[in-house]
Amino acid sequence: MVAFMAEFRAAYGNDIQLERVWMTAGGTDMVLNGSIYVTEPNYIYESLHDGALKKWSHKFSCIVMGYEQQFFSKRRAKVITDAVTSDAQCAAALKTCEDKRLMSRITSREELNSKIESGGNVKMGFLSQANFLSVQSMLSTKVEPVIFLSTGQLYEAVVNGSVRAALISGVPDRTNFTVFSTDVISPRAFQTMPGDHSVDLLRALDAVIVRTHNAGELLAAATANPPFQAVEVHTCRADNPGAVPFQAASTATGLLKDVLDSKKFRVLASGTLGNYPNWAQDGNYQATPMTGFWPDYMEFFMTRFRAEYGSDIVLERVWQTGTAGTEMVLNGTVHMTEPYYIYESLYMDQPKKWSHEFSCVVMGYQQNFFALKPAMDFTAAGPTCDFQLAACQGNTAQISAARSHQATFLLAGAVGLLLAMEGLLH
């Protein structure tokens, strides 16, 4: 709030004071009647007011931030054993070596920037200049972007060390890479024209979205399309779906009434006739039937929509690129966008929230950085601590010597055993 007020005062006057009005009950009513101008930004977007979604009683600023809730479980302790020599000094040295490798690992954006700042210019890999620009402000100015044509090339560049780290939407193979969040989530939602004409349709959309969330259908669509991953972003959440009722068909107005009368649900899709997109696991619209996460999610969506409003309603995708499709949404020629359209993008160089109406947010893409994971398991080098310490330290000569020593030891042992057996026989 200190940072916020500094920007606000710079625009509107240094003499403006921030006055907190402390309330535990009744404060919401004072906001809604204008006695209090706004809430603190820590108020929850997806909570209810008077038993209904807040999005139907409040207006919202751009989202300030989100809390990502985490599960956690007990980590298994790694036990270092040395069956042959029981050499405590070797075990301690191996632990020290492993700790040094852990120190080189990058597991957060903060660690990435810290390591970049400690050296000269550092190369990072991206699949496009736009991807770099989307996270440039949160990276050190010493980052030198390198653009690759495929994820395969991106992975190879991180493995061979030509780039220090890279950016990807989704999650790469955690076997080889440490993966850590950019701390940015890109939310996606159905988008419609503003005004009273879209109100009933938006209520219907919200009712479906809450039910797909509660039924775990977003996760089901993601699980069916690996390696696609999504984050549920809750701008609407109700444990009891009854708190988010469907708009009654008998009293439907505007866009919803048009859908019900025409039996056609016209949805803006990104592409052109004869040149449908193929985004692999995200959505292959060239396949028959269409495959991927977004087509699967729309099947879940339409199943619930038809169950409420009629099994004869047809989903009709209107393929457009550029601003023409957006204009068709804003004048109501097309009922809404597909749910993959970006919530926070601009239209006519202004935030979309000033020109569009939005359903509850369906999901978010979490962009991730990744870097090469240091090897930590050295058991393949040999059965004893000597082998594993040499492997950790990258000393191939020492490994060879240890193996030679072990082979000599085993040979000597075998000779001794044979001599002993010969003595018994005599």
C-alpha cells in the first residue's frame, strides 16, 4: 500500500491521505454504498457476499496478486553408507560435495537473478521474443535472451550449457531439470460484450464454470493431455454450486436468449477456415474429432450447458484472427470467445477489462523457468563411498583407480581363498 499510494499521489496530489476504516462487520455495505471508497487489496476475489458470487455485487480492480496454496509431505532422509571401508571421513566428504552441488542448483526466480548478478551477462533461452518480453521486467538486466525454434532445442541448450536457464509454459522433465515458477500466472476466461445484453449469458457461464471446477473436470482434461498443466485460478468459488444458480431459460434475455432461440452457441475461435490451429496437447483443431485440453474442456462445458438448456444446442466455432473477431464479440454477433482467450491482454491499447465482460476465470497458465539439475545420486559409480565421492567430484581417474584397487583386492582375496582351500584338501 505504501508503493500504491506513492503512485496514486504522484498522479493526483501529494496531500492525499490514506485513511483505513477498521471494520469487522458492515464494512462491505459501506463499500457498496460508496461511504468507503475501496477495500484493502487483501480482500478475497472469489468469496461470496450475501450468499452470491462477489463478481455480481462488486467491481474489481486489476488483480493485485494471488496466493498459491501448497501441499507438503515428509521428505525421506538420504542415508550414506560405506559397506566396505566404513570410512566416516569419506562419508563426510561426500556429504560436503553433495552440499556444494545443491548450492549450485537454481530453484527460484530470486536464486536465478542472484546467480546472474554475481557474474557477467548470462544467456537464457526462450521460444520467442514475446516470451522474453513477458518476463523481462522480473529478470536481471544482465540476461541476454537467445531465441530457439523448438522446445527440443531449448532443452538441449540447457543441458549443454550454452544457456544458463530457460522459460517454458508448462513443466519440462523434472528428471533432468530444476523447475521453478516465474511467479506469474496468465488467467484465461470466456469473454463477452459489455452491458445488459450479456448479463444472463454470463450468469449461465459462471454456473457452468463453478460446476466444472467442483467436479474436477479441469484436472481431468489436463490429465488426459500430458504434458499440459494448468492452475485453477478462482475468481469464483462456491463449495455449494446452488450459490451459483443457472439463469432460468424462461426469463432469459439478450445473448442467452439468442442462444436458446437459435439453438446455436457461436464462439470465437482463433484461426481461419481451412487453417485451424494445431497446438498439440493444448488443442489440435485439425484432428477429427478435435483433441487436446481446450477441446476436452469445452466438451465438459457443453455437456453441462446442454443438460440445463437443451441437448439440441450446437456449438458453432467462428474462426477469426486479428481484431475482426473481437469486434464481432463486442457487438454481439458472436456470443463469446473460447475460454483460452487471455484475461489480461490489451484491446485497442487498453486493458480488456475496460471493454469486455468476463466470466469467472477458467484457469491460468503458470510460466516456469528451468535450469539443469545437478546430479545427486552417485550409487551407479560403485558400491562404496570412494567410488561415489570420486563421481561427485567429477574425478574419473580416481574412479578408475578405485575400481583397479577393488579388482586387485578381490583377486587377492580369491587367491587367498584358493590357497586356504588347497591347504584343507591336503
